[in-house]
Amino acid sequence: MLYYDEPILLIFVTFLHLTLGRSVSDNCELITVKFCKSMPYNYTKLPNSLNHRNQDSIDKLLNHFDPLIQIECSENLQKFLCSLYVPICNDLDKFILPCRDLCMDTKTKCEKRMLSYGYKWPENLECSKFAEKPTEEDMENLCIPLKESNDTGFDSTDLLFSYKDVDSKEIVVDTTFSEPIILLLSTWHQILLYDIPIRDTIPLHTGLGQGASIDFYYKEKLIFWAEEGDGRIQRASLTLDVFRDIREIVDASPSNVESITVDWITRHLLWLESYPASLKASKLDGSDPTVIYTFSDVRKVPKFLVIDPIAGYLFWIDSEGDLYAPGACIERFNLKNNERSTIFNISKDELHNMGRPKGLTLDMKAHKIYWTDARSESLQCTDYDGQNFQILVTNPNYLREPLALSVYKTNLFWSDRDTKSIGKIDLKNGKKPSFIESLIESPATDLKVFHKDVQQKGKSHYTIRLEKSKKLEKSSKRNGACVSYGNCLPILTVTLLLIICFR
């Protein structure tokens, strides 16, 4: 976002006043690059600073970044790439490009993932080529800097980004609900509850870096979360509207925990790791962590783990390929026999204009899988076998950059990154999508309907076998005797600890 020192703001507001008061310049063209259509401005000017002369070539070039987009390596990736390749059209006769700090933040968070694909950070994107943030004495070199998380002042780019065509007549705000519904949300920086009927936001935990995967065990009011890009899982007890007994229960580092889910029937915690990719499980206190399945392809980054413990299935979205041939599919894992299978291909090669899935949720009664697709700005679904594919709704006003989603009865809720809002659609009546709330701080990176009926009662027909942790094994055998060691001899260790064993 543009630096907001007062002199710059005054000049920029003047520029905006002139821009918004005139027709679009002949040198401007409507943005058609799909990845950048959710940017908060509509028009760009070509050729850009890299001498790209048409949007079709830019569109194809940005497709190479799909794996980085799918794994969400940085929340600033879109802003950095689009402001560079599809810069905003302006009357200043110069490009407003990313500032160096925006480039550095994006590079730091994404370069590690690029190296895992065998690619280096492109030379033409080297951060030294971009200008530093402008100062009061250097108002001519406007650029788009990193928006710091502690910035609370007015940002002139918010005014710039309001130059976005939105049909306000198409926006419907839904505030009518027949029963209490509470959403459990994780944003970029905090975990909170949102009471929909009374529109009340209740902060629970702050200090997140880039959001978190969240889930809960309703019977005991336990909340679990794994921060983006971290190898740890944490747990807290929810007492009324306060987190208590916050503790780290799993440390999988140096691997990343991509997604978590709670099996409320067998009382297990399951999660997906990357680098290397694997599926793991433990007890709800994090003890006895066990590898359930190991992926053979190191390029895979499985995410958005969900469970139907009554049917005995896990589902997740698997992103694979490289920068030139990305792909995504929905996979099913049978907990009865540990068999993994691909049930639906979401690759853009299979379905036109699709292939950037975000979020996954289940309707356990209807045996349906729902997900959002940010590329096609749509909600989609299939059944548990990957059949009967449907596009439920395509609506740029409500689905500019959809993220997480959750089902409760006939209501499907989702979060949108671009509008920082929560949306809803009635699956039974097929009513028009509606807004629930706009989140000021940041969009919800994950959300769950926090209700006892979400975790339905039933019986499982499988067993998750955990390996007892070595730490517990040792403590359980400290009975003062020599266990199955045979004839033991005195042993003097390097620490001069003398251990004498008897028959």
C-alpha cells in the first residue's frame, strides 16, 4: 500500500480527485488478467515496466506462480506481482511499482518454497531494483510498500483501492437467523468468535503471524490451531469467551503443519505435514504422535484436511506439479484400510478457468464435499465419490478471493480475502449469496461453525493405531528392576553415571 505521509497523501488525493472525476484514459485498459482481477483497481496501462505489451502474455506468465499462490507462501504475493505486472493506470506518466520492503517480504516468505520446486527467485524481480519507501522530501518516487501489521493510521492506498467497480445494488446483507450461530475464525493475526445474530466479535488469542488452521472438540470446548508456516500445534480450553490453559501439544518442526482436523468420535487429532508430506495422528493432548501415511512425491503440499468419522473418510486438497505445470485434486483417505485415492481433479487443464481451490468442508448428512475456487470465483461441490460435480454459484461481488468455508445444516458460510467479509448461501433454497459481516482487521483464513450439531454423534468403524511415545514408555518401565536385559554388567558412562543391573 502506498506510503501515507501527509505530503504524499495530499498529492495522491489530488491525483485521485482528478482521476475519479474523469473518464478512463485512452491509454488505460480494463484488467483481464485473472489473477489480478480481484485487485482493488480496474484499469492498467501497458506496456508495463518490464515491457510486456498485452495482458494475455502476462496472464500466461503469472500462471507459473500458481504453486506459490496455492500454498499461500505470502499474503503479499498478489499485491507484489500485480502491482508490478499489471500496474494501476494513473495520470502521473510513471509506474507506481512495489517498494523494496514489499519485495523483500514476499521474497523471504516465498523463495524457500520456490527452491523446493527447483527454481530460484527471478533475476528481474530482484528487490534491489525497487525503490525504498518515499520520504517527505522525496514525494516524486511513489511506490507501494509493505503494510506493517502495526500500522493503524489512514492509508492513502485504501482511497486508491476504492477505485473499484462494485455494483452496490447486488450486495445483500443477511442479518436474519432463526437460531444462534457462532463462527470460530482465524484471521492473519488472531483467533476469534463471531456471534452472527447479534454481530458480536469476541477476540480469543492474538499474535498469529499469517493465520492458522483451526478446529475444535466441542464436548470439552477444546480449540486447536496450527499457525501458517509453523511446525507446532497448540491447544486451549474455551471457558465462556476466554482461552485458558494455552499449551503447545505437538512440535513437528522442521516440517510445516499445513492443516489439522479433530476426530471427535475416536478422540484423535489428525494433521497434514509438508516437507516431507505426511499424515499424522495423536491423542487430543498431543501424545503418541504417529505417522499414518507418508506421501512418496516430495512435491506434494496437501492442505485443507477434513474428516467424516462416521463414514470413516478423510479428505484433502493435494497441490502438485511445478511452476509450469501446476495441478490440484481432491483426495480421499479411507481410515478403515488406509487407502488413498484421487476422487476429483480440479486442475485448470480439466476444468476451464479453475484450479486454485481454497478451503474444503463436508456436509455429512448429504455426503457432499464443498470447496471454493479463487481462480473462477465460485463455490463448487461433488459427492464423496467425486461424482455429480456442481458449480453452486459464481459471483465476483461475493467471491473475489474466497478462502475457507463451513457448512451448518442448509447454510454454507465462506470467507473472502479481497472484501475481508463472511458470506452465506442457503443450499436448500438456492437463495442469492449474502454478506454476513466485514472484518476490519484482516480476512478469515479459516473458519468453522462452532456448534455441537456440527460434530454429530455416531460410531466409528475403524481404529487409529498410535505408537506409544518413547517418553511414556520409559516412564512406565521405571519399576526399579532390570527388564529383559539378561545378564547385566556394571557400565561406566562418559558422564560417570554407574548403572548396575541385576538378574
